[in-house]
Amino acid sequence: MKQTNENISTTANSDYTECNGHQDDLIKARKDSDNDDAATNTSSSSSTNLNNSGLVSSVVANPNELIVLPESSFNIRIQSTGLDTFELPVTSSELVQEIHQVLMDKEETCHRTCFSLQLDGIVLDNFTELKNIDNLKEGTLLKVIEGL
């Protein structure tokens, strides 16, 4: 059943205002946020400032302090069977899966669909962030190992 604007009454002094995103949907939105409870208010110490690159990571040193660490960008080298080694720019917050996807999208490596990435003979988990992989830094060589 369609609801019309005549069925909802609002006044200028109301705490709510009508918001019509779609003619059949009427949503009431709060005009003020001063009455929010203390649990939703945040202090300036928990605000996040972006560094010049716009990439950040946060670490909680203690419950009352938020420390913002910049993400690092670096190049890794990829070695695939039958191809020259090439460099790939990455950030420390990327997942191994994202490198896997880049290789599947690349013209030179797209025909390989079942493979793993290895660092020093150890298979990397696809859902691991690069910053959590020991010995992964600028110039590190990852090998593409084809699956069976």
C-alpha cells in the first residue's frame, strides 16, 4: 500500500525532518546530534589523521590511546615460470590474495589460474596482510608455483 505525505505530520519545531529518498519511502532523520549518549561521542584522541599518502594503520597501545602508523609502500619482485622477473608495487595493508588477483589479470600470467605464491619456499596464505609476513620488504622475490 502506498503511503502519502499527507499521512505523516511534521512541525517546524519537531526534532525530526522528513527525508524522501524515494517517493514510496519516508524516513525521519534527527536534526540534532547534541542529545547523543556519551557512548557514541568520541574524544579527539581517537580521531584518525591521514598522512600524506592517505594510507594509515592504527595500533592500540593502551585502551585510552590510539597511535596511527603510516602504511608503507614498496616494490616486490615476482618470478613466474617461463617469464622474466618483474616488479610489482604493493602496500603493507594489501592481502596476498590481491597479488594473486593482479597476476590473474596480467596478460603474461592470466593463463595460470591454479598457483600459489611462495617466499623462501613457504607458501603464503591468501588472506594474510603483507605487513604480517616476516622478511617481506623492498625487493623481496615471490615465486609463482603452479598447482597440480
